[in-house]
Amino acid sequence: MTIGLIPGSFDPFHNGHLEVVERAALIFDDVVVAAIRNPQKSEAMFDLEERREMIAESCVHLTSVTIVSIDRLLVDVARDVGATAIVKGLRAVSDFESELQMAQMNRSLSGVETLFIPTSSSHSFIASRLLREVARYGGNVEAFVPAPVASRLRAKMGGVG
């Protein structure tokens, strides 16, 4: 059995993330999506449990996908879930530079390979950071996020999102 592990802060989970999960579900027998607390990123809009719930609601149509939230080393989670590979989505060449370093570190620590899945051009510009900014200023981001995420953004932002 093959297991793909897709880590990310997913704050919020958007259509580019969903595309990577759906494509990974075609490659692996099982996919584990891991919402992580990233101390290097700005203050989160949604806590880990809210993110886990949004991802689960957005991936309900994918029976081979499970969602976890973590606050420890990714390679430890990869070992615990028996991951065949870590899966990372790439939007642009600039993503590749930092993701390559992480992939090399993760492989050195655990032996687990990383598989890169480029997003389609229709999702290549979507970034959680940009969605948070647009939503905070009252902009509509519904076209860029799954319906369950749009609903939670509206609730959090007081009707916008």
C-alpha cells in the first residue's frame, strides 16, 4: 500500500491545495493531509482544529484521504503513518528552491522521498497569505477556496469572504 503525506499550514485551505490532494489521491492508495503549526509564519487566522475540519469538509468526496493536525517534525509523522512519500505542491520556480531544501533535509533525516506536484496555471497564483489579506480587507475570495472554507471565512470575517 502506498501512502502520500501532504503537509502544509493550510491557513486557509484553498483550491490549489485541493488540486494537489485530488491529484495525489490518483497516485497513492491513501493520502494523509497534515495541517501543521508553522512558527515561521505570521499569526494564524484559523487554529489547527479549524483547519483540520475545513480540509476534511473540502475533501469529503475523496474516500482515501484522512486529515491530521501536527505540531512536531514532519519526518516523525511520515514514519508514524507509514508514508511512501511526502507530497508538496509547487506554484512557481520560487517555491521549488525552498521546497528542495526541505525535501533534502527530510530525506537525510528519514529516507522518505518528496514528490512535487505542480499546480495548474489556474491555481498558480493562489496563496493562503494573499487570501487572508484579501479577506481581512473585505474582499471576496470565494472563487479561490472550496465552499466549506468560504463559509468559515464569511463567519470569521463577519459576512465577507
